[in-house]
Amino acid sequence: MAPMKRWAVRAGAGAGALVVLAGGAFWFGGGYDRWSTDRALTSACDGVLPADGIRAALGERRLKSFADRSEGGLDDPTTSLRVTCGISREPGENTGKDVGEGSVSVTVNGVPTLNREDRRYESLYPEVRSASQPPSPLGQGWTGVFATSNSGTDAEATTAVLLDCAPGRGDLLVTVEADVDHPLGDSPFDNPERRTAFARIATDTAANASRRYGCDAELGEPLKTAPLPVNEDEYVAPADAEGTCAGIAARGKTVARAWESDRGTAPYETCALGNTRGDTTYLATAHYGPYAEGALHDYVERFGDPDPTETGQRSGVLRHNTYWTTADCPADATPAFFSLTTPRDEVEGTKADRTYALATLKTFAERSSKTHGCAAPAEPSAPTDSSDSSGKDPS
């Protein structure tokens, strides 16, 4: 029996060694990284993330999730849906499509926000983080925008997609913010493949979220490319503008350049106007749907301005040197909100300054509103007494 026992011991030891070798092969061969990544991608953000799309953008090796949170529901009568999560790649771990250390943060919001009182001191929706240049409409059947900014060795991109859900279910806003480290030089988002890979995360997440939360929205086409917003040197003379700055008049050296995006049906549009040195002097912005709701919330709750809509105002001047007006849109409960930010001393400037600002806002708002199928915006107005910045007619 002794030889049999020795054989059994040797066999058991051999089997144990095979288990150890198999475990080592699994660990060092990347099996654990893949398993860990799969677990993170399938559980984060209520499972609406596109796993393949995130791998294409961040690489094939180990990814981890962070800041995972979910509350409310699209059909909840008291608390709006808000789902957030982040996916990041740990330094030095990627050997796939290397775009530097990177992360994506995803937010899925139900629109409109029902529990505003609970969010008094925060923005209702993620901002479209960008440089001072206009974001580009996503197109290809999607109501959305793509914006980029570049600071030092950090490149950021924001893709926002707004879904028009079936009647009675509200809407969905999906926002993806990408943050990628890179050496000094060109931004990784200058590369069409990388740019589109990050933008696809938003459209694919939107498609998954539409099914997951019963939105049943009509979706756009599979994203083939993501538009690149204009650079600082891609300006035109105001007279040559054909997009979001079309129709706006020049004003000597103060308004000699225009940075614009194509005119479309994006829920957030801007036109930047600048002087001969290239400094931005005026910024016109169109907010639709959640962005209109969020802009008014920010002015009232975060900046301390009185709510002009409660008194029935449709246009005026807010603090922080901002002229504004509104337009009714058949598809949105919140009127479209148009604003024109001026130089610091503009509101207290001359009558000619105010006349130019009002004419610029009028042109911008009318053209944007018409493209979106909204009613004509209210006539922009300003107090005759420059000391009154509330937007009310002085009495």
C-alpha cells in the first residue's frame, strides 16, 4: 500500500501544481484584468454602459469604476432619474489602443428635474465643458453636441445626447465627459478615430438607457464620425458667417471675428465674437430643453438673481452683464432661453453699446429659434436706466 500512497501524494501534488500554474497563467495572462473590467462595465450605471465602446476608447486592459450612483426613475412622480458613474484606466496598465491615462464620467438624467428643491445649490444637469469655442452639433440623426477643451497635458471632451421619449415619459439627457492625459502637442481628440470612439460612448449609452428605462425614443444612426469644434484660428469675418453667427453685424475692432458651429438642432448652441486681437468680446448662447431649465436655475439659485419668469418677463438684463430673451417651443415644457454675455462694463455703457447688444441677441435668437421650429423670441429689452439691472422697466 505504501507505493500506492506515494503515487497518490505525487498525483495530488501534481494536480495542485497545475492549479497554481493555471491560476498564474490566468493572472499574468490578463484573465483577471479582463474579468475585473467586465464586472465593472456590466454593473456600473445600472448596466447601460457600452462595454465594447469603452474598451475601444480607453484600451483593452484593466478598467475600474468609481462614483457609481442611481436614484429616481423616469416614471417616478417625485424624484427624477439620475444615474452617474465613472470608468478609469490605471496608470501604465493599457497595452491596447494607447491614448494616455484616461477616464470617462457618464450621467443619465431624466428631464425635467422634478425635485429641484433638493438640488438648489447644484446644477441640474452636467455642463457642456468646452473651450471658449462653440461646440459642434452631433448630427447623424442625434440631438446632441460634441465639445472639446485642451489645457496643458489634459484634454477633455463632452458629448451630450438628448432623447425625446415617448409621450408622457419625459426625456433623457446622456452626458459623457472624457478626460485624457497626453504629452504637450496635439490633443488626442484631433484624431478622428479616438474622437469618434469617445462620442460613441454617449450615443450607445443613450440607446441602452432608452431601452433600460422605458424611454422608447427614436434613435439616430450608428455614429460614424464626431465633428471637431473650431479652433482659435478658424474664425471668419462676421459678414461671412453661415452657421450660428450668421446675420450678426461686425462692430469695428471690437467685433471683427466670429467663431461658429454649423446650424442644426443641437440643444446647446453658441456663437463667439471677438476683437482684432482674438479676444472673445461677446458670447451668444441658445439653451433648449434641459439646458434652458438648467440655465434659469443657475441664474436664480446659484447666482442670486431674481427669477424673471415669475413676474411674466420674457426678456431683460440679468446681473453678470447678460442680456436674455425666451421663445416658446412646441416640444419643450420650458421655453428656449437665449443669452448674450457682454464685456464687464457693457450694461453700464453707452446707448450705442446697448443697441448693438440687443440687435445681436435678436438676430442670434431669431435664427436659432426658427431652425428649432420654435415661435419667434420675445423682443430683447434693456432698462433705460443703466443702474437698474433687474430687467424691469423703471417706474
